[in-house]
Amino acid sequence: MNKTIVFLWLLTIGFISCKKSEKQIDKLEIAKNYYEVLDQSNVSEMATLLADSLLTKETEYDYEQIFSLKEYIEWLKWDAVFEPTYEILEIEQEDGMVKARISKMDKRISFLHEEPIVTDQVIRFDNDKIASIETTEYVIFNDSTFVENRDSLLNWIDKNHPALNGFIHDQTEVGGIKYLKAIDLYKNEK
């Protein structure tokens, strides 16, 4: 009788351990899917990965913003305008969160930064949904190049196409289209 109880107890512990291991793998897969969805600008799939609200943080810039799911989807539409490429350089799960090193390149970044931006990010979860994404470090980000190119674009647009002013702060799909138009005009007319 005692052997049966011990056997069942060990079997239960083994089953619980396997379940916990599956949860860890799931979070890593959710994070990988998140970056794949960003890479593909797949708006409909994003809603299945995120909690009802998403906290985004930029540690180096002491900045944070809470997006509703709808607001984040609108941001994704803005991002999609620039035809982004997201690449996972490193990814691991640690203590219920996922840490990743991500490279991002798109038409906007190509113009402003002239090379991919690489960041370290931490993804935290709430019931297997992504609840926060924190950029803990900009591994590759040339602030002076970015600011110089942005200011040059803004000043040129202000002088030559003032109707486009304001695109820099409009993170909607329409704002992204204006941003891309401003870059194209700048490149072609300057």
C-alpha cells in the first residue's frame, strides 16, 4: 500500500513538473510569435498575443506608456507602413519572463539611423498573454545620426512642404503614410 502511495505521489510530482516546463516553453513561443507577427505586420494575429492593455517602457529614456489593445493595434498599423524587419538575435526565458535581443530595420530607420537598431527587451506576461515590453538597453543606436537626420528632414519639410508638418508625432497609419511621403519628398527633391 505504501509503495502505491509513493509511486502515485512521484507520478503526480512528475506530471506537475512537466506542466510547469510546458508553461515555460509556451511563454518563449508566445514571445517568438510576437516578433514574427511584428515582422509580418499581422494586425489580426497580434490581438491573440496581448493582454487587454500593454505597458511599454524605455528604461534608458525613463519613458513608459500604457496602450489599450486597440491603441497598440493602431501603432502596429503605423509601424507596418515602413515595412519593418524584426530579427531575433538572442532569446531566452528566465523566471517567467522572456529576454530578447532584437534587430529592427525599416524605411524610416534606414533614413534616420542608416543601420538597424538593436535593443535588449524584456517581455512580461499575465495569464500567458503579453502584458509588458520593456526596452532595457539600446545596444546599437546612434543618437546623433538619428537626431541630425530627423531634424534635417523636419526643417526641410517645414520650408518646402508645410502641409505635412505634424507627421512626426502622428503614430497612426495616416501619420505613417505622411512620414513616408516626407522621407520620399526629401530624398527626391533635395
